[in-house]
Amino acid sequence: MVLYNPKDWWKLIFAFRKSDTFRRSLPGILGVAAYATATVWVEKEILHLEFVNTTVIHSLVGFVLSLLLVFRTNSAYDRWWEGRKIWGSFVNNSRNLALKVSVLMQSKELRERFRILIPNYIYAAKEHLRGPVDIRELEPCDKYPVTYYNRQGHVPSQVMKAMYSEIEVWKQSENPEPERLLYLNNELQSFTDNIGACERIKKTPIPYSYNIFLKKVIFLYIFTMPIGFAQQFSYWTALIVPLLFYIFISIEMIAEEIEDPFGKDENDLPTDAIYETIRENVDEIIGR
């Protein structure tokens, strides 16, 4: 995720990063400019066509297209923001669980296992949403070495199973009061609920029909525009049409990027930093 100062207007206007839509759409912009120039030249120099009020249709279609793009962007941002709230819940619940473990459990061995397992769960969740989990990056402990995990399975659930196993060990060894077991259950359950919510966001993209329809409308709108604009704007059409193409295609590209916020793109959620925060907090609360 890119960290920036939203008040630094000039730097933001003239900054070009890898994720900037202008850089990514530049080949398309140049192609549209060449197409618009050729269309104007054919109309004016060869066919000598004359149209009347040719921009009216594009004005009406442009209004409808703008509404569709607003809906598209809002839907994508809702998914991004929901993902951020879920990862905020991971932070809060990790701290709560660590605090309760550090106070309720008398066994140093049990506390140490939870100190390792809690960050391991967050790491497994983070990598699971990106692809296969590299189990070699998980921190091993006495009862749960790297070989305990099956990289072909659902690694977050495997870590959670280990935590529930340790709860059972605590129950058998220290015989805590039943209500104390309930203290820990809410946080453990929330972890599974959170990963399920993230999977729902990741595995449920915008409906295919809507996505392809929007792209077709943008394509038709842009590639018919030079035909209608040539009479009114002449060769200025070669500047106007690429500019409108850049605006519309950029909105769609931004929506595509943020609707799956768990990857490594610059506009995705800072899950790496969140994981490091959780790991440091758990180490501080439970202690080594």
C-alpha cells in the first residue's frame, strides 16, 4: 500500500508510479489517438461527410456510462473498505486473545505456544488470500514444527486447530472455571469468521455479465466518438477522445485493482505491515 500526504497536491499530480493508470493505459491512449486521427482524416479529406448534432448521442450515452462507472467504483471500494475493517478486527482480536492468554494461563509453555500460534495464524491468513502458503515461513514450536502443517490444505484452519488443542490442554492441566473458557472462545471464533469473510470477498468478483457489459460499452463509446466529433472538433478530436478514454478506462482499472484488496499491488491493503504489528504486539503482551 502506498503511503502519501493527501494534501501535497503538486507532488500527487506530477507523480507517476507503477500503479498509476496513465502509465498502464499509455499504449491504449496512443492507439486511440492514432485511430481518432485516421478517422478524422478519412471523414474530412476522403469521404467529405457531413453530420448534424453528432455529439448529442454521445452526451446522452456518456451520462449513462458515468452512472455505471460510479456504481462500479463504489462497489469496488466497498469491498476494499470491508477488507480493511476485517483486518482491523484481526488486530484487535489478536491483542485481546494475547492479553487473556497472558493472564489466565499459568503455564509458561502454553503461553509460549500461543505467542507463536497467534502470529502464525495471521501470517497463514495473509498468504492464503494471496495463494499457496509457504509453511517454511511459519515459526515452529515444540509441539507444532513445520512438518505439522500441510501446505496443500487450509493452513489457517490447521493453525486454529492447534490453538483449540492447546485450549484443551489448558482445560485438562489447570482445570479453569467454565466461564474462563468462554472468554477465549470469542476471539478464536472471530479469527475463523474473519478469514471466511475475506475469502468471500476474494472469491466473489463482480458478476461476469456486468463486467463484460461495462467494458463493451466503454469500447463502443470511445471508438464511435471520433466519427461524431470529427465534424465539430476536426483534428482536435485526436486530443479529446484519448483524454476521455484515459478517464473512463482509468476508473475501470482502479475498480479492478481494489476489488481484490489482499494482493501485493500498491493499492492493496497493507497486510504485511498489519501482520508485523500483530506479531510485535503479541510478543510484547505475552513476552518471550
